Amino acid sequence: MPANDQERLSRQIAFILEIDRLKHVLRRSLTGSPGERRRENSAEHSWHLALMAVLLAEHANGAIDVSRVVKMVLVHDLVEIDAGDSYCYDDRAALDKEAREQCAAERIFALLPEDQALEMRGLWDDFEARQTPEAKFANAIDRLQPVMLNHYSQGQAWRENGVTRDRVIARNRPIEEGSAGLWAFARGLIEDAVKKGYLEK
Amino acid sequence: MPANDQERLSRQIAFILEIDRLKHVLRRSLTGSPGERRRENSAEHSWHLALMAVLLAEHANGAIDVSRVVKMVLVHDLVEIDAGDSYCYDDRAALDKEAREQCAAERIFALLPEDQALEMRGLWDDFEARQTPEAKFANAIDRLQPVMLNHYSQGQAWRENGVTRDRVIARNRPIEEGSAGLWAFARGLIEDAVKKGYLEK
């Protein structure tokens, strides 16, 4: 392998080892059946979203480039390696979330060769801006997945964090921008959660 | 949403909830820096491979459809939900691994609407047969990743399981079928691991 290619591969490998750390960033959502229930980490969450993107793409409001959505959800949480996971119902964490995540993006993507750093950064910026059809759909499944896990775990994380129905609806309404069908489904889950006592009214 | 679409979405959602269980299938490879080191699970492993596929595709021996490789690695371990993870250096587990995994594939993919069940099963069969350029490359990174994690953790899993250099080389030689460049890199890691005492000669 020529020296330039070696240098390129070294940077790719350094990035790949660095992102191993995302497996240790814990979210509030719970995973698993009652006996093995634990907090989900952001790496396995991203894997779950990637498969959801492949399987649910047909429910997007318009035509989308599915492989771009998949890449977007694979990288969308990498900034949490430095910035940590900000719980979506934590107003204090939200205050400086953007600044923390911008710094993280600067450092982490710069580990890669420049062309790939730009590509990955572009995917993340696109996801955050939520303007393109792909970003709207990626954000939709990123919100739908915790609603599903919360419903499945009888609302344990919602109840532990004092989250109410109105806040869940406000947080998840952007699902509709990506998929009206999935938003209707999420609404059904939320109302069912209230009915069953998983979520406070 | 028409009743047919509802039924279709219900099956997709049932599958998406079922595969949450992959987050609880533990591998032998370790993840994390010394203070937080733990066994890796197959869901976060699959996420890691998906990003490796995107970033390392240029090192494949020939032209590959990267988005197919990504989908392949996202589903390649799903059968472990029923069949468990078979450690690659465990000869006894290897004896009935194929039969266990075939049964698992029958059950798990059948949760999906039929067209998607066929697509996902096709990806898994392709990965297992290791004949197409995409499958060869997907298998290459599935082998390279644990070598990287083992080297990074000073060979802890290799040492705990009494694995020797010759077995690591035999297990990982198929990397070459997917990427001569990555195989050269893996060989370098393995020899370095022997030199540093991470791996027995």
C-alpha cells in the first residue's frame, strides 16, 4: 500500500476505534424484557434506527434516498461521545446542547480523511437542520423508536422522569413531517399508554 | 391508513420490537476503555460494522454496492436472538451452529411482511454464503472489527479464551477475499499483538 493510502487508512482506523465509545453513552430509554431491562446505549439505538429506516421507508411522506437516511442515523449520535446524551425532556440540558455538540462534531469528524470528514459532517448537519425529506424521515424514526420502547416497558422511563402526555406529544409531533402514517401510529401508542397508566395525563 | 397497510405496519412494528433483543446477545469481544470495559453486544457490533462498511468501502478488492453491504451487516447477526452468539474459536458450538441459525432465520424473518422477509433473508443468505463481492467485504469487516477490539484491549478476550496466533490467522484469512489491503492491515495488528504479548504464539 502506498504511503498516502497508509496514512488514509490510519485515519479511518483511528476514527473507527474512537467511535467505539458511543457504546458507552447511555440514554434514558430502556431496552429488554423485564428480567434484563437496562438503559439503552446510543450505538445500539443507532443500529435499531438504521434497520427501522430500511423497513419503514415506504411510510415516508415523499420519495427519500433510503441509503442516505441509513447513513444519517448511523452517525446522528456520534457527537454524544463528547457531549453526552441530552435527555429530550431535560430543559436545562437543552440550553447548551447545541454548543456542546458543535464542538464535539469539530473534533470527532476531523479524525477522518478530509473528504470523509466533510461527508459525515454533512450528514450530521443535514440531520440536525431537519429540512430535507431524508432528515425529516430520519428524525421521525429517531423519535418514534423511544416511544415504542417506552410503551413496551410500560412507560418506566417516562414515569421515572415525570414526563406527561402533553410533553410527549409536543416532542414527537415532528414525526408527522417525516411520515403522517407513523405519526398516526405514534399517537395511538401515546393514547394507549395514557389509558394503561404508563404515561401521566 | 387502509386495513392492509395497517396489517403491514403491524408486522413491521412487531419485527422491530423483536429485534430489540439483539442488544442483549453478548459477544466475547470487549468494548470500552479499561475503566468501563465490558462484553460487546451484537446490536452495537452491527452498528460499528455498518459505519466501517461506509468508511472502508474504498479498500474492497473490486466494485461493491456499499448500501447492500450496510444492510447485510445490519441483519447479519439477527439469528443470534434465538441461536445465541457462537464464539468463533469454540469448535463445539460450531457443530450445530448452522442448524440453530437456520431455524432462527425461519422464525425471525417471517415476522415481517412477505416481501421484506424475503429481502432480509436474502441478505442473510448472501452474507452466509460469502460468494458475492458484497458478502466477501461484509465478512471481511465482520472479522476485522474483533481483531481491532482485541488488539485495543491488549488481547484480553484472546487470552481469556486461550486463543493462539495460528488460530487467529486461520479465522481471519477470509478478510483477504474482501480486501487485500485490510488483510495486510489485520496481519500487522496480529503480529504486533504477538510481539506485545497480547496473543500467544
